[in-house]
Amino acid sequence: MLEQGLLFTLLLSFLLSVFLLPIFIPFLRRLKFGQSIREEGPKSHQKKTGTPTMGGIVIIISIVLSATVMAAQFQTIGVEVALLLLVMVGFGLLGFLDDYIKVVKKRNLGLTSKQKFLGQVAISALVYFILVQTGVSTEVHVPGTTLSIEFGWFYLPLIIVMLVGASNAVNLTDGLDGLLAGTAAVAFGAFAIIAYSVDLLTVSLFSIAVVGAVLGFLVFNAHPAKVFMGDTGSLALGGGLAMIAILTKMELLLVVIGGVFVIETLSVIIQVASFKTRGKRIFKMSPLHHHYELSGWSEWRVVVTFWLVGIIFAITGVYLEVWMS
């Protein structure tokens, strides 16, 4: 029964995404919600200017509808669902504001970094407050072992670092057609397996709903993309991934399963640090996917390679937690 429920959730979320996007894409075109491409980016990306963005709205709608319907079906609606929806919708709204300012107000950088950070921290603090009120343990499990570390009050900064860091890391990865949709599907799929293995039905349902939604989105986002998810989708997915890691008490495992997102972020940090301290760039361009693109790789080759690396990280994470525990 449970396995059938997970499969139905996957199909429902996928079909919602696939059926809604053909309606939503022309709507975005009529509103002239087209992507503006940064001039300092790869020249080959300039042809993508005007491609409809904010497709993340459909991803969020598909996830919310399918996850809540199935959670209600299994009578598991509770604080876990509320937290997952709070984070995904909250971070999605931040992303929507960022996209709206870029597209409508013609400010290419959207929200200022301070505005975005304050919004992310506020949502993270609210999540921590709700977790504490519900008596969630502040211990952090060490993957692949039976060890746990008690964080106590330091659990608050950990929650903030996880939610803010993951949402920004996932956002950085959204730079090529299909790149984020594919890597996100893999990462959420891994957490769906882990949540299922520890009997967290709600979290497993939500995770598999995300997989279905992003795979449906990928139908229209694969190269050449007909729509982009924008910050609306990427911030929501990043926040949702971190929240799932928190609810499954696999906080440290997020670094493994989200390995692609970590590498993309590190490439930006290394590039900036090197340029500011030595006046030299390590990569041709950061995030890392642009480096390979400017090295002569086709966009599709970069995307598929990153998908494969993401699958390796996901298998490693599942192995550490499911088979080694």
C-alpha cells in the first residue's frame, strides 16, 4: 500500500507539472516574463534571452498539491508537512520577488544580497522555533556510524547555515538547461529512499513529489529549454532539500547527497578568493559548469556529466545511511 502511494505521488506530481507547464509558458510569454542573460556570462547563452522564467511556480504548485493530497490520504498531515510547506513556499516567495524585480523592474540582480539573506534567515529562525516547540532533538547524526553530536543552542546556527547555504548552493547550480532539474531529482530521490528506510512516510512522500515535479519540469527545461525555473524554483528546491535533511536527522549527509551543489559553491568561493588575494582566476568562469562550457564542452555534455556525478554522490549517501547503519 505504501509503495503504491509513493508511486502514485510520483506520477501525480509529474503529470501536474507536465499538464500545467504548457498552459503556464504562454501565459509567461504574454506577461513578457522573459529571462535576461548577464553580459559577463558565456556568449552562447545570449540566445536564451527572453526565454520564459519563473517556471518554478509550477514546480511548487505540483509539489504542494500532490504532497498534501497524498499526506491527507495516508492521514499523516502534521508538523512535518507544515514545515516542508513553510520552507518551500517561503523560499519560493523570496525567489519570486527576486525574479519579479529582475524581469518586471529590469534590475538584473533582483533582490539585494542583504534583502535575500535576511529573508532566508527569518524563515530559518521560524523553522528552528517550531522544531524546538515540537521537541525535536538537537543531536546531529554522523553518517555511516552510530555516533551523534549534541549541538544544543548551536543547532540554531546549524539550521540557518543549512537552509541559507543549501538554497544559495542550489541556486548557483541553476545555470544550464536541465542541470538543476536533473541533479535535484537525484538528490531528492536519495532522501526519499532514506526517509522510507526510517519510516518517515510524510517526508518520503514529499521527497518523491519533488522528484515527480522536477522530472515533469525537465520535459520542458531540457536543452534547448522552453522555460526556466528561475530563483522561484531554485531557492524553493534548495530550502526544501535542507529541510528534508533536518527532518530525517541526516543533517551532515546533505553535504554528501548534495555534493554537486557543494562543489558548485566551492568553485565560486575559490574563484572569488583567488581573484581578490592574487588577482588571478582559477577557473575560466564560475560556477564550475561554466568553466567546462568555456573549455569546449557542449552544454548537454556538461549537464549529463554533472547528473552522473550527482548520482554517484546520491548512491554514496544512501549507502552510508541505509546499508552501513
